[in-house]
Amino acid sequence: MVNTLGGYAVHGAEQLRPVNGRAGIITPNHLSNWDHFVVGLALLDLPKLTQDPERPDLEPLDPRAIHFMAKESLGRVPGVREFIRACGAFTVQRGRGIGLEPHLVDHVVNLMANNALLGIYPQGHRERGPEDEETLVRDKFKSTVAFLALKYGVPLIPVGLAGPGKGPKFP
């Protein structure tokens, strides 16, 4: 489906070698409702993306799944809730300023202990324009992201998404 809509390109996948097989937190910017599919697809394509004919001594990276945090309201929609869970994502309440609920803390601990990749959109919502990017860099890198990375000693893996930026948010 993504290829039918224009495909995607990945640059810098070789930079993931230090986290191959280890836990980490993927922190993409959030432009559309397709972002998690494109980032997930790219990480599942890692073996193909990291084969280097000039460096046959380097093993291609293993494909990885990402366990994204999704806003709670998505989990209230029948069918969507099941789809989210089938994709390995889980829902969280946003904007309450209390951090993760205790059962979600246990879930994140389990993910980190099992060397999973956790996906969090640092700004907590889709970008609405250049001011969102500025705010994110200046002062809104969510404390949850930084706290989890420090607490579990896992790397933050920034992912920059770029694209047409126009079109339906959720066709």
C-alpha cells in the first residue's frame, strides 16, 4: 500500500548498527497518520536496507518491530483497538501530566528487558506546522521519552520523516 502511494526512501539505516538487537526508543516526528506504518515498514526492511555490497563483512541488520504508544481515543474505536494491539502498539492517556499508568510502566519495563523497540512521538501529536518543530526542539521533548531512555539506559533513536505533508490525515 505504501509503495502504491509513492513509496519511501530510507537514509542512514546503517547508523542503527550499535542498537542491533538491543532495546531502544524510536522518536520520529509525526506528520500524518501514516507515519508509524512507514517507520515500521522501514525497520522491517532493515536486512535489505543495510546490505552493503562495498562492505560484505558487515552483516545486514535484523528486522525489528516497534511497539508504538498510541493515544487512548484510538483504543475506543472497535476494530481499531484490536488492530493496534495486533501491531504491537498500546494505548496511553495523554496530557494528564502524571506520566504512565502503573500497568503501562510494567509493560515498558518488559519491553526494555526483552530488547524491544519502543516508539514514541516526542511532541505527542501530529505536527501542525513549523512552529511545532521549533517548540519540540526548544522545550517540548516530552519528559516521558527522556525519562525512559535514562531510566533504562537505552538509546534514543531520532527518526526524521519528510514527505508531501499534504493530503488526507487518515483516508
